[in-house]
Amino acid sequence: MFTNLFSFSQKDSTRSQNFKVKTVVIDPGHGGHDPGCLGSSSKEKHVCLGIALKLGKLIKTHCPDVKVIYTREKDEFIKLHERANIANKNKADLFISIHANSAENKSAYGTETYVMGTKYTDRNLELSKRENSVILMEKDYEKNYGGYDPNSPMTNILMGLYQQEYLQSSINFANKVEHQFSSRNNRHSRGVRQRVLLVMYRTTMPSVLIEVGFLSNSKNQALLKEQLGQAETAGAIFRAFVEYKREMEGVSSSEIISEEAKLFAGWDSTLINVLNIKMNQDKVIELQKKVELSKDSVAKVVQTYKTEEAKKESEKRNPKNNEVLFRVQITSSSKKIPLNSRKFKDVKDVFEYKTGDVFKYAVGNCVTQEEAIELQKKVRQTSFSDAFVVAFYKGERVSVKKAKELIAQGKQ
């Protein structure tokens, strides 16, 4: 039991330029028949997977020299010792396990990051028991964990000594994670703590377990179950990873600051584009009322999303990008009518075209007839009660029938 437990030597956490963080293993906690902590409307296994996949995507996109490996990419049960085996087998340089917390006290909230160690309180011991009790779901757990008893304080202490070789590097990264949560994401950080966690037992690299918040707390849960909240959480961990990676590779503090400024310029757009966040605006507003997201970013994220969506919509409806368009004609006149005339006060974005000597006025740039019909209904509720749908091909007026034929031919 616990063989070779003390055959280690403390390594300095400062590396040289010869060292590279080449592989990171990201471990979404729980999964499959093990749901983890349960919130009133969430499960830990789903929250962890969402954040883990977003974190991995950020690393793959912005650190292409780093290989990202997940212990799971779907809702499945992976034994704790197998998660460590995945990291060891792939010779990972960093192991990141993502979890969510729970407490009987519903007011408990915030983030905390754990490393494998022996300095822990009674509360930490109870948390160790809870996380490690997952092994009881494994039929052969006594064989896989050398007779480990999750309820024994002594075995917890002995196993806590196992990862001392990587303790300082683990603490270094853990501190950076909590700093990002508190300083950049305006989250309440409960700090870096040590406890015995079987998911990190036998990992042969710096390892951390990040508790991203309490699902038992209504505000934390509201944040973590939403795509935007998960993205910000992943973003904070990613920032910490970038800083840790460069520091371990021997890059000076001033160079790291300079690189971060370049990398995180336009960060709000990065979260949207890289993570492909789909946000329902009503839902975002509702979320903002429930939880305090990052003071310096959530408003920008929402505004960036709105701006980019408006831009996409504008490009989509630009006649240059669509050969066939439908509009709603509202009136015509033998004399030119200024587009800012009060006559058009009840409609927006009036379009003028001319047929012979007659000036005609329409609204909308609809890519389908159905969309134009819906617009027509709205326009007819204004002073233009006899408005009707017209069609254009390459800027020239055509019949609606002809427009539909062109769409069928793939001219859209």
C-alpha cells in the first residue's frame, strides 16, 4: 500500500526557456451515472463539461503549440484513476480538473482551487471524502487505489504527500486561476487550498482541481448553467494558463504583460467568436439581473454580440450579397419624395426606385417571401394599408413568381 510514496525530490517551480508546456489534460468532473453536485436546476457533470470544452477551445485557438486532451468529451463515467492515467500516458505538463461545489449553507458562494497536499482543515477533509467517495461507484476500487479508505484521515495524510514533487508549480498555477477569478471576473475567491483528491493521485505533473462555484447557491448556479457564465469562467482559467505557460517557459514578467495585452485585445469578441456563444438577449438581461458577471466585460460582450449580429444581418440583406430580394412597396408618386419626409415617419429604411417616370418607395430587404409577407402585415397597420410585396433580381424589379423561380434555381 502506498509504495514509493516518499521517493520524490522537491522541484523548483521556475523553469527555463528549454522547458515548454506542450500538453494539457482537461478533466470535466463526474459524468454518466455520476451527476456530481445537484443544483435546483443543474447538474455538476453538465456544468463541468461545458466549461472544460470552452477552455480547451480557447487553448487550441490561441496556443496552437499546445496539445489539448480531454478525459471526457461527452456525458460518460470515467474512473478517477483512469483520468490520471490519461494524463500520465500522454505525458501532460499540466492537469486541470474542473468541478462545481455544494454546501448545506445555501449562502456559501465563490471559487476555490485545490492542489494535492497535506495542509487542510476539517472542512477540507469532508470535501475530500465527498469527492473521493466516487470511487465507491467502481467495482474494483480497492485494487485501483491500493486499499484507500476515503473515510480514513491517516490514508488521506499519506496520499497527500504523494504529489509533493509538483506542489509548488501546482500552487503557482492555482494562485493565478484564483487571481483571474477575483481581479478580472469580479468573482468571490475563497483562495487556494490543499487536500487529498484521488483524481490527482498519481498524476506525474502539476495538477489542480478548480471548484468554479456553488450550485447550491442560486446566484452561482444561475451564472454557471448559462453559456455566457461558462465562457467567462473558461476565459479566466485560460488567462491563468497563458500566464503560467509563459512564466514556466522562462519569459520575463514584462514580456508576459506585453503579450497578454496583445492576446486579450478585443477579448469580448474572442469569447463570442471562438466559443460561438449564442445569446438570447432577453435571457442575457434576465441573467444580468440575477448575477453579477464581470464588471469590465459582460456589458461589452453583450454590446459586441449585438453589434456583430447587426453587422451580419446588414451584410446578409445587402443587395450586393443577395441576387434576389423581397421588399414591401408602400407608395408611388410622379414627383420625387424626400426619404426624410414626414410621410414616412411610421416606417424605417425607405428604399426608392424608379419605373419610367414614376418614383416608387418600398421598405425591407427580405431574403424570403415569407419574411416579406410578415413585414407587409406590420406595414399595413400604419398609414400604408394597401402595401404589397415586390421582388428584385440584381437590383432590378421582377415579378414575385420570377423571383421564386430564380431562388429555386439557386440564384439566392
